[in-house]
Amino acid sequence: MSSQHPDNANIPSWAKEERIAGDAEVVEAFYAFSELGCEEVMWDAEGKDVDSHVVRKLVSSHESFFREHQIGKDIFITYRVPNPAIELAERKVLVETLWSIPQAFDIAKTFYRERTTAPVFEVILPFTTSAEQLIQIVEFYKTFVTGVGSVSTKSKGAQSDWLGEFEPKSIELIPLVEDAPSMLKLGTILEGYAKHVKPKYIRAFIARSDPALNYGLVPSVLLVKIALSDIQKVSEDLQLPIYPIIGAGSLPFRGHLSPDNVEKFVEEYDGVVTATVQSALRYDYPIEDVRRAVSYLNRNLKGGDSKKLEKHEQQTLQNVIHKFSQSYLRSIESLAPIIQKIAEYVPSRRARKLHIGLFGYARKVGSISLPRAIPFAAALYTLGAPPELLGLEAASELTEEEWDILKENYLHLKTDLQKAAGFVSWQNINLLLSNDDIAKPLGLEMIKKALPHVMKGLSAAQEHFDVRAGPRSLTERKHENTVNNFLISLAEGDNEESRRYLVEAARLRRSIG
């Protein structure tokens, strides 16, 4: 699933501007289908303007391709909508988006004629916390979208007599769970939805990026494993096919789905049927590597049985999650002001409304506010303290049983830590510790408070996981020099140079964040 996450360091070759918006996203969707081999595109109305005429623009601009690759049958467009319970200023965008689904059907009916299938029939609901949220949208669609066709007026009779039938008659809701409480009760959410709606199948979307921001690397992976186990149990109990989706970025902190780690990714998240191919993967690697990675995912993400956890195993994993998340939160609380300052230099790659003005909001982590996951990770990588390594000192608190279950369920933890550790900048850390002029733009007191937490994580990586922090490859050495130049430019007050070095470092690690 090609998504619109703004984590790419490079500008796509087909793009005319740095920020992708409007018709450029239609071009991007065709590129994902035709050049990269993606089977699905997420059409994202969460927090940004999105073109509701995407189906018409695609089939009218690329007629021969879409006659051979039928939308809704061979390739898929899946809407993501704002959650009315969370995004109050945007909640009526949900209505606008749902109303565009029958319109897309009419376009497909004209284009494909007797071969018509609904081009859009699934909708992703972010921040899902209950079955009721899903049920409400299903019922709204049936009552106020397709149900309009049967409403009569004195002058026209049934609305379908002059507007035509409203199809598809129903839609499938995809719950996207993004916080620990919702991930831990995903089975309950799915069961409640299934019993009320009685769908033929369910697709369940598990976030991997925001949980890392909220709880740290280790908890985010273990939460996914618990969610996959619950999906497996509910599927068997209800005799209902449930197909897991995982949202993952390129860097280890956000999922480690990259061309050079795709095999380990598929092995780590066994049972997943769909994975997001985000912007960094698509635009920050050579195109042949991208095509190979997408092809590998298409061939190998076949679902199957995820590992089912026994009750005591799940409880033990939750104990591990608690220990690592508490340690991570202590580090983040001290680093938050520094992260906020560096994140200001992160370039915008999408015209998102969520980041600016009236629509601006930050992720709440404990009692602090942070940028969203991509600029958050970008800030810490640019500082020279990758977020994967924060909070690892919790490993010293684990019991033998907890160690065993961690290793058994997080298969490639060491691989993820080694990848991140290569981007640790000892030059930056030493400069911040020894040079007040360098540390001053980030806050002297903040640096003194935050760096001991960073050092604890680095020491724990070596002591408990045998992972040595610091650059090893030539690319990692160039990255260290580049983030060091960022820090020096920041101290000199050269904002333009600071931004340039931040992006240059992102290109070297092949992702902004």
C-alpha cells in the first residue's frame, strides 16, 4: 500500500515542487501503480486536502493502463478519513469523503461498463478506539449516503430516479489502532464490529510509527505482536477472515521497512497481509531497489497464522512494555525542548493542515507535547542520538523470563539497534558536553539534563545487546560529519545552512525520519 507519509528526503523526479499536493498526488498514485508495482494506494483525507475526483482523473489520464488494471479488482484505492471524535475541525471532511464514493462508482461504471466493480469500497478510520466508532460510520453511509436514493420529494419522487442509484450500497471499515490501550483491546474492537455489521472479512490496520513515538522502539514492536495474536484469536473464534495491515516507515524506529531489510521485515511481522510503502522507501532509494522491495512484499505478504500468545505470555510482554516505555518516557521528557527546536528545521513534504495555524496540534506523550513521528525522529537523528536507543537501560530491570520472551517475540531487535547505532554522532555529543557556545542554541540547562539519558541508552545498547554506538561505514561517517555541520551552523545562527545540512543527512540515511 503506497501511502502519503511525508518522510522522503529526496524530491521525486516527477514532482515540480518540494511539497506534494493536489494533482501531484494523482500523478503519484499512477506512479505507484505503474512504475513501482504497488497494488494499493491510500488516499489520505486525514489532515490535508485530498482530491475527491481521483478515480476520474486517473482513468481519463491513463485510459489504457486502467483498462488493463481495473480499479477495485486488480488494484485498489483506499480512503483514509479524519476521525470525528479526534479531529473536530475536520470531522465534516468525513461526510465529504463518503459522498465521493458513489461518485467514483459512477465514473467506473461509465469507464468499465459491464465489468464494473466499486473502485472505492474500504475506508480507514485512524485513532480507532472502539467498535462503536466503526459502526457509526457504516450506518451513516447506509442511511445518509446510499440511503438518499430512496428518499422522495414532491417534485421528483425518489432521488435515485434522477440522480441514479447510489453504489456501492455498503462500505468496509478498516480500524487503525495507534495507541497502547486500543492495540491491547483490538480483539474486542474487531469482535464488536463483526457481530454488529456481520462483514464477510475485516482488514485491521496496526500502527507501528506512532506507538514508537509514544512508548519507544521495543514497546512498539511488542504491541504489534500482541495485536497480531489477538487478530488470530478473533479470526478463529468467529470463523471470519481478518487481514492485518501494518504501517511502517524505513528507519528502524518507525518499522524498518526498507529495500535492504525487507526480508527481515516480513519475517518479523509474520501474518501481515499488507504493509505501507511510505515516501522515503519510494523516493530515497534507487528505483530498481524499490521495485524489488515492492515485488518481494507482493509475493511474500500472504498472511497466514500469526503467533498466538498465551495469557501469561501476553501479560509478561505487557510487563516488558511497561518497563521500557517508562524508561523511554524519562528520556523523552528531558529531550522534548531540544527535539522541538531541531524539528523546526525539518522541511515539509506534504501540504498537511495538521501542522499549521488553526489546525496545528502536537502528539501528547505523557505530560509533554512533541512533533509528529517523522520530524521527531528526524530531530533526534540530526542531534546524533537516534530514538531507537533511548530507554534501553530498562533491560537491566528485566527478569530472566522477560528476557526470554523479549528475544522470542522481537526477532530482529539487534539488527534494528545496530542499524540505528551507526548514526550516533559522538562528535555532536562531545561538543555539546564540552562547548557552551555549541550547546547554547539548544539550551544549556536542557542539554545538561538530557544528555545523561542519551548516554544511559548508548551504554545499555552495548552492555545488554552487544551493540556499539558510532559510525562504521563510510556513509555513516559522512552522516556524522553532516549532522556535526548542522550543529555548528545552528550555533552560528545560520538557519539556511542548518536546514541544508539536516536534509543532506536525511539523504544519507535515506529518510527524513
